[in-house]
Amino acid sequence: MTTPISIFTCIECDKKYDIRDIRYRCDCGNLLEVIHDLTSSIPNPLDWKTSLDGRKGQSAFYRYQDILFPSMPKENIISLYEGDTPLYDVSYDFPNFKSLKLKHEGMNPTLSFKDRGMVAGVSWANALGCRHVICASTGDTSAAMAAYAGASPNMKGIVLLPKGNISPEQLAQAITYGALTVEIETDFDGCMKLVQELTDKHSIYLLNSMNSIRIEGQKAIGIETLHQLDWKVPDWFIIPVGNAGNISALGKGLRELYSLGIIDKLPRLAGVQTDGASPLYESYKNKFSDLVPQKAKPTKASAIQIGNPVSFKKAVRELQHFDGVVESVSETELMDWKAQIDSLGISICPNSAVSVSGAMKLRNSGVINKQDNVVAILTAHGSKFSNTAVKYHDNNTNQFANKMLIIKPSIDELERTLEL
Ligand code: F0G
């Protein structure tokens, strides 16, 4: 590997570490972030920006690599052609916004945004020669890590899952991609604690988003969105928050674009949680007071049922930088919005619906105003959560239920049912 132009820096005490070290925290206990010498990888930002238009044939990680992670040796990249996800314009359906666009990260290879971080994380593990990678997960990180480890030569994935708390589709992903799959009788926070203890003791590479290399890959979501918008900055990005890695990545990528002069203003950020799993929201209400970990309550948005978000401090820093807000939504709100977005032909998971419900709620309360251009990030595909969707539609008391009908094989009965 040639001398990297990236280093780890502690988010609190600024201590620096070699990027080739296998470490996730500073000696002071705080998380690290990766700092690149972007003046060296992108000496002429305007030329770089123009060159991106001619590189649409490349998958997103290669295309944006100079800003995402310039120190990654190209020969070590394990890509499953993640990225280039659609940015749906649904402004016509929602005229109470100047514009509303939905960035559908569920259209990635393993059906969630996690592929963006895993292409970076697993490729780096490959570059470092790691043979075993591990994560705790609410279902999507594990699916992505299992897939990318499967795609790597000589790499085995190990996933720790909260028993009974992830969907059958997500479970099937980890198993079928070949990861060693361990269900544990605890919640996500319990799995996260165990995985940190284990990787402190053994040389297994940790690929949760507390590994700041993953954050670098996830920056691509915001950067690609801006590219799709021809670098015209929306007023708002709305994003669901669980362990708080993704909102941290979104903020970091946008800050870097701004520092290069690729964009000329910053959007505002809104993080959204569910009422039963809302430690960031509680902190926000108290002027971003210190994290008070919660016992997260069950939610249909099971991927963000997290009470002790590892990247809390990073998320708060980004929210403050972007004049951000945090909202919280109920189970009814999120499931009703899921049904409404699904019915537009855009299949979303309950966690993505948290983002949409948050946008609607912030619009209704006037935090987002009618003149605002808004991008809501959809984090995973609806087909990962079919049981939740079928149950919603099977219950006529739900406002947007589309109840399935069951009839005998008779033409009369069919005609009666169709009112013909
Ligand atoms: N949406 C989905 C679909 C997710 O899977 C997650 C996190 C989030 C949103 C929240 O992102 O944690 O960076 O704030 N899923 C993790 C997992 C925890 O294990 O798959 P975050």
C-alpha cells in the first residue's frame, strides 16, 4: 500500500492515529473519524466535479472515491455495484412542499443503504488482510456485511442478531450469503456491547458503523444525491436515526463538499426516531444534553430499535453544524405513511417510513415550510418487511389498509366481489 493520505482523528481530543491501525476508538474512549487530505486527492475541485459526469458508467464508490476514501487501494475494492439509487420526485403528490424527493437506498444490492458503507469497510478489511469480520445488527448491516464478505476472497462474516427482532427476510440474507449467524437472547444494544467486548479481545475486524471507515463509504448517499440534483442544495435532508452512523456520514460528506466549494451552501438536517426508541430526540429537546441511554421499546421500525446509539456524539456534532432538528413519530404515523408511499409504487421499509413521517410532521408543525425543497432518505426496501406490511393491510381499522379478499372458485362469486 502506498503512503495513505488519510488518518484517524479523535472526535474529542484530536489525537491522530495511522489509518492502517485496526482501531475503532481513541485511547480516551471516544470515536474516531477519518480525515483525508482532499487537497491532494482533489487538487482542482471544479475539474473533479466536471469529470464526475463522464464517469456515470462506474459504480458509485469508484466514481466518488477521491472524496470518499482516497487511500483505498483500487485493487482491494470489493464492489457489488452499489449506488446509483433513484431519487424519486414525488412533489406532484405532495404539493405542500416546494419539492419533495425520495432517495431510495433500498435499491442497493442487499436492499439497504448499508451497502454504501460495506463497500468501504469490507474492501478495507480486504486491504488489511483481515480474514474474519463481525457486526451486531438489527438486520441490514448483517445482510450487507454477509454479502460483501461473501464476495471477498478468503473472508468469513460473523453476525450477531437480537433474537426474534429481525425480519425473516433479513435473517435469510445473512444465512444465504454465508455468514456465521448467531442469534442472541438480547436486544441490539446488548449485541453491540458483546461485539465490542469480543473485538477488544480477539483479532476479528469490527464492521459496525463505529468503525469510521464505514462512515466514509456512507458519505456517498448525500454526495450522489447532490450530483443527481446538479449540485443544487435542497433546504432539508431528512433521515431516520438508530445507531446514528448514517446521519453522521451524511453531515460529514456534505461538509466536505462544501469545503471543496462543490456546493455553495449547506442544507439543514432532520433526524427522525420512533416514540419508543428516541434517545437522540430526548437529547435534542434538552438542547442536545448528554445521551441518556434508553431501553428501546419494540417498534415496527425494528432496524432503529436502539436505545444507546454508538455514534451519538458524532450525530449531535453534525446536527449542530447543520442547524438540525430531531423529530419522533408514532407507530401509526409511520405505518400509515409507509402504506401511502408504497401505493405510489415505491416500496419502502418501516424505517424509511420514519423518514417520510418525520418530513410530514415537521411540515405540519411549520419547521419545514411550504417554500422548502426537501430530500427524504429511504434507507431500505419494503420487501425486507413483508410480514409487517401484510399485517397492516389485513386490518381494516388501519387508515390505508388494502385488505386482501378470499373467495371460492366461482365465477358468480368473483363477479359479485368485483361488482360486475
Ligand atoms: N434504516 C435502516 C433500514 C437501518 O437498517 C438502520 C440501521 C437505520 C435506518 C439507522 O441508521 O443506525 O446509522 O442511524 N440499521 C443498523 C443495522 C443498526 O444493524 O442494520 P443508523
